[in-house]
Amino acid sequence: MSKTLILIPSRLSAARLPGKPLLEINGIPMILHVVKKALSTKIGRVIVATEDKEIFDVVKESGNEVLMTGSHHKTGTDRIYEALTKLKFYETEYIINLQGDEPLVNPEDIINLNHLVVKSNCELGTMASKLKKKEDIENQNIVKVTTEKELTKNNLIKANNFVRKIDISNQINFYHHIGIYQFKVSTLKQFVMLPQSINEKKNNLEQLRALDNDIDINVVLAGSHFKGVDTKEDYLDMKKIMEYNKV
């Protein structure tokens, strides 16, 4: 069995865009676009974890793996941990938490993240891309990560902080955070047992729970720049891009 398992948490009740996993692009629900990208990495098994029967049925009928979880979870990370405990894959060493609303994720970036995390015996890894547009820098829906050094595609660099609003006048190494995480299984267990931190609740950023509890997050530069789908406008933009390019 592969050292790494890819889990995709998915639910219909997103605050800003309810039902988004099943919104169609090129006639295919968004969640299935993400599953297809994950499978193409050939890293390991890919399983959707959901609380919604509608998502369960769509994924199951497509011939892909899916697991029902409880509806009480506050975060996607809590959901994938429940899925892991139900699966009982004792030989799994790493879990990739892949967001179900990022259908433009580049499989090569996921492969690179996995390679570096496993090679470095890293506790927790994630990705970021360069911020080029002024409106993206100012957009508080786009989460930024600041790092100790300049990011590269070949090295993991420690994150200093994750923020929604940033003062670029006194920041050098800041990037668009891509919400894909790779946990060592033992670190995932440690993380979900911790209470939500004040910073996490205030900023609605669960990665701050790790930093607030001295769990290092290491970041690698993604080769491609893309945004997830948080709003109806994001969905319409994504739909336009993917349908134009027949992705």
C-alpha cells in the first residue's frame, strides 16, 4: 500500500455557496473534477469523505470511493480524521487533505508536495503560489502565508503566519496560500485533539491552530496559480475558464 492516502472532505452546506460540490462544470459535478485530478497523481487511494447522501451517491455512482461521516465536524480536517479512523489503514503514514472546491489544482503540484514531505519526514506540509495582482493581495477571501525564506519548488520552507489582510510594506516573503495539506498521521491525530485556538476562531483559519500549538507548517511553491471556489462569482469564473479550455 502507498504511504500516502488522499482524502477529500466535502459537504453541501458551505456558508457562501451552498451546494457547491455538485455544481457542474462541463456537465460534471465539481467534486468529480477534483477526484479525477487526485487519481491522476497515482500517489495512492483517493476517497471522498462527506456528511451528505447526495454527494455520497454522486461519487459512488461515478465508480469512485466515498465514505459517510458525521455532520458535527467544525472543519474539513476533523472530517478526514473520522474517515481515517473508519478506514483503519494502519500502514498509511501520510494523509493529503485535498479541498473539494479546487478543480484547477495541478496534479504535478500534489506529486511534488508529497515527494518533499515524505523525503523530509515532514510533520505538516502545504502549498502556496505567487501573488501577482493587486486585487488578489487586497482580497481578504484569499488567504496569504508569510514564510521565513523565499519559496521554491524544490524545498519546504517554514511558514511564519497565515493572514487574510497583509501590510506589504513590511513583508517580503508572502504568497497566496493553497489550502491543501499533507499530514503525518500522528500529527493529524495530535491536531484534531487540540481545541480550536483563539486565532483560529478569530480569523476562521484552522491552520493557525497548528502554529498556535508549535506544530510547524512547511510550504512549497506551487508551479501553477489558481483560486478555489468560495462564492457564486468564483464558480462562474471557474466555469468559464474550464469550459473555454475544455478541462
